[in-house]
Amino acid sequence: MTEAATSTPPATPIFNIEKLYVKDLSLEIPNAPAVFLEHTNPQIDLQLQTQAASVEEGVFEVVVTITVTAKLPEKDKVMFLIEAKQAGIFQIRNIPAEEMENVLAVMCPNILYPYLREVVSDVAVRGGFAPVLLNPINFDVIYQQQKQQALAQAEAAATVKH
């Protein structure tokens, strides 16, 4: 019998969405009601972050957090601030270790982000403002940039030690 015939076949990769949910959501309108009398378009600032954590063997929680701050440019007054965390529980098994980071940093956030966009827009409208239409995000580009920054920092740290 050949060696190939005796080895076990690789296990089939498993990727299941177990649950999608809003983990945290807040809306602040610190200068209400005065901001509702303003007729200028606000300046929008976005902060985005992703996190992934193991819940149990083969099960992960991924969270995409966005903070949207709308300010009146000439007065530097905050019109509103929305912070939303869209999360998902994913069953991920039999994925090679070298691909797991990419799945958690790119694939899962790509699934969660459309839900996050909807939540932010809906909360802005319910707060009395125009919808906030977030542009699509390429999480693969962000992931690659973060890897390059980490590599550059590691190289810089290694250079300093020598």
C-alpha cells in the first residue's frame, strides 16, 4: 500500500455564521436642541476598528466598531456622536493556521460591515439627522496595511537593538 493511500484526507473546511448581532450602540447629541437649528453640513469623522477573539474551540467572535462624529466645522461643536459595535459569532474549523488571521481580519468583517452601515444610518435618522451613508470598506487593504506597519515596526525595533 502506498503512503498516500494510508494518510487521512484533509478535513473539509467549515465556515458557518452562527449569529449576527449589535453588541453595543450609543447615540449622543450633546448640543441638542441648538444643533437642530443649524443649517450647515457637518464634518464627519470616522474611526474604525476590528477585533477577533476565540469563544471556544473553533468558534470565534468578531466585532467591527465604528465611531462617527459629526461636527459643525466653523464652531467645532459636536452635532452627534454614534458608536456602534456589530458582532458575529462564526464557527471556523479545519482552516490552515496561516489563513485563519485573514479569515478573521478580512472575511468576517466583510460580512459584518453591511449590517453596521445599516445600523449607523438608522440611528442617525432616528436621532433626527440625515442618514449617514458609510462608504464600502476594503478590509483586505486595511489588513495588508496593518501587516506592513507591523513588519516595519518590527524591523525598526530590531535595528534599534543592534
